[in-house]
Amino acid sequence: LNQKYFGKLIDFFGGQRDLNKGIIRVLYNLSFVEDPARIIRAIRFEQRYNFKMDRTTEDFLKKAIDDKLLSRLRKKRITEELILILKEENPLKSLKRMEELGALKYILPDVELNEETVKRLNKIKDNYNFWKRNIPDEKIELWMIYFCCLIRNLKKSQIQKIYKKIIFKQKSLDKINYCYSNLDQIIRMISQRNKISPSVIYLKLKGLPNEVLFLAVVESDTNITKERIYEYFKKYIKESLYISGKELKELQVKPGPIYSHILNKLLCAQLDGEVKNKRDEIRFVKNILEERNKI
């Protein structure tokens, strides 16, 4: 603020020097004791910027971990820090460092970064680039994908142990639990080599969270899965009918749940190429009504 020394940096603690040298250093020995969340934060910044903790800082951090200080953190704080890790450009680096330092087991007990898990995590980025290029309008929570991959091979009892440490918003939790319980079944259906009609794919995938479909792409060993999910987003969900409830009313169909039933059957017929224009659609509806009248 003084004109004579304007712009001169007074750096009592050598912060600029550490930045230039790529060093992470705490100011004093109780830094991690006062706020154990700094343990996770230090690891995250170290890996993001390719910095290195100085020996003393790493010793303080290890001591704080060994003293189980991470267990003092509220669920919300741990969850926030975990999500920030999983939102990193390369979360695997931070996760490996957490495992190396002994911190991972206090946040994600029973999660092991074995060869299978690492391979799965590495596939996420390549598939995400494909997703962004080809279906950019279909947003996904990438951190959730990483979390689902981390717990993929755990038993339900092990996942419950993790939920004692962290707490997600209900919407996120519902998606994660759905992925865990249903992903294998979805992959089996969508990756089968037998021909599947577009309408079957549409009905099976309609309403599923995008995160589930993305994980199906990551987990599947065939390109068929990727192609079918791509077609689902690019073609099937964008199909629209020529007729609506207005035409059904003109055909003397009484308003009610039957409208939805007829229009859904009509959409499936259109997806499968059975109807191609408005005339075809009206003829298709008339056939449905005739069949119903025979019952």
C-alpha cells in the first residue's frame, strides 16, 4: 500500500517460494488436528498440481491419519471432500495417494484400488469423451460414475459401512443404489448379440438415469452396447408421432388411460418401421380399436 514499496510481496512464510517449487507445506503442527478435512484437501491439491508435500507436512498428515482424526469429521464434510476428489480431472491419482497414506479406509472402507478397479476407472474418461462428442445434451454426474465404479464389487453390507461415513442427497443416493442393483441386468439385455427391435430397446431404457446408461457403456465388453445406447439417445427418444389425442377423439375414442396405451403402441410401431406416415398411424389405431371391439 506504500507508494515506495507498491507491488512488493511480503511473504513471511515462504508461500510464493513453495508455489514456485511445487511444495505443499502446513504452517504448524496442529493444522490437520484443527481441521482434519485439510488431510483430504492437501492430497487433492498435491495431485492436481503435481506438487509434493514436504517431509514434515507429510509426517504431520500421516500422524493425523493414524490418530483417526478423519473419523471426527461430520458425514457432510467428508462427503463434500470426497465429491471434490471425484470431480478432479484425474481422481484416480488422489485416490491412490489416499490409499498409500492410509486415508482411504476411513472414507471408503473395503474399497481396494486393485487392477480390476483401476482398469474400470481408467475407462471412464475415454467413454466420457465419446459421450460429450456424440450426445452432449445428455448430462451426467461424472463423480457419481466414479463412485459407482469404486463400490461395484462390494457386498451390500460393505456399502452400508460406507454409508455410515458419508451422506448423499436422496436423488444421488437413489441413482447410485439403482446402478448397484440393476446394472448387470441392463448390460445383459443391451449387449446381447441377437437382434433387438428398436421398440424393445426404447421401452427397456426409457426413464433410466443417464448415469446407469453411461456405466453400461463403461462396463460392457462389446461395442454393441455403445451403439445401441447412442441410437437410443440420437434417434429413439426423439421420435414423434403425426397424430395425438385430437385424432383419437375424432376416431370416437373416449378420453382416458387408453389414449396413453394406444399412443405408446403407436410409437413402438413407428420405431420398428411398421408405420411411416399419418395415414399409416390412423390405420394402425383403427386396427387396435377393431381388435379391442372383438374382445
